[in-house]
Amino acid sequence: MTTRKIEAEVIRYPKHWFALLAVVFESVLLYLFAAALLNRDTVIREFWLVFCPIAAALLFLFLVPPIVTNHLAGERAIRIRMGLLINQSIPYDWIDEVKETSVNRGGLRVGIGVRYFTISKLLFVTSGFSSVVLLKLDGEHEVGRLWKRKVEDIVLSVSNLPRFMEVMRSRIGTQEDG
């Protein structure tokens, strides 16, 4: 009896908001830094000369790495990655249901990135508000790096929703059969 190894599949998510925010914010900070550097008569010049590089470095750390990372559907788990914001494996055994959903709470409240809602135990890992999928877990599971949170449901943004649904259903089915 031979077992067939399941190839890991890259699951892309929309990244245009991260790129747009990085360009806009970094440009504004560069302008403020240059203005403070060139104008010696500014009252709070020192503040801008210190604040701008620190803010630019922090924004770079949170906005640029998500542009180069993707989720990964492996053999036993889906690895949810979004730059430095999250890097978590969710075993297929934990997932009861995968279904298409929408963001009902409003885009401004949820935002892009990683957001956790304590009362509903819902984790959002979103980079857009179309092609959104809900992973219903079989119960509470601790998810996170520094701050472990009890999560029952995970909402993800994906670029190719039909392909994601196909991959997840085949992986969850493989786990139940084996």
C-alpha cells in the first residue's frame, strides 16, 4: 500500500492595499523628514528628524512583509501567514467547515491585517473584503505568537476563492479518510 504525498499549495491573498499604504505613508514620512532637514527654522524640527525614521521603520515592518508572504496549504495543516502579523499552522483536523462569507462588520472596523474579536472568538486575517472565506473550527483553539487567543472561527482573504475552496475541501476530506 503506497501513500501519495500531497504537494503543498501556495494560497495567495490580495496585496494591493499593503502596497498602496506602504507607498503613501512612506512618501509622506519622507517628505516630512526632508522638510525638517532642509528647514532649520522649524520649531519642532528635532521631533520630525527623530519621529520620521522610527515611524518609517515600523510601517515598513508591518506593511512590506505581507507583500512577499502567502498562505500555504500543506499536507496536514494550512499555514496562515501575513508578514510579521501572523504565522500560524491550523491542522485540518481542527477545521469543521470551510465556506464563503462576507465582512459584515464593515471594512473600516475590521481593516486589513490581523484583527481579533474577543467576544465572538473570531480572528480576521484580511487584506481585502471580497473573496473572503470562513474557517469554522471544531472548538476553541489557541492561536497566535506572543499573545495566544482562543479562536473558534478564522476569516481569510484569498485571491482565488474557487481554487482555495477546492484545495481545502480535498485536504479536509483527506484527513477524515486517513
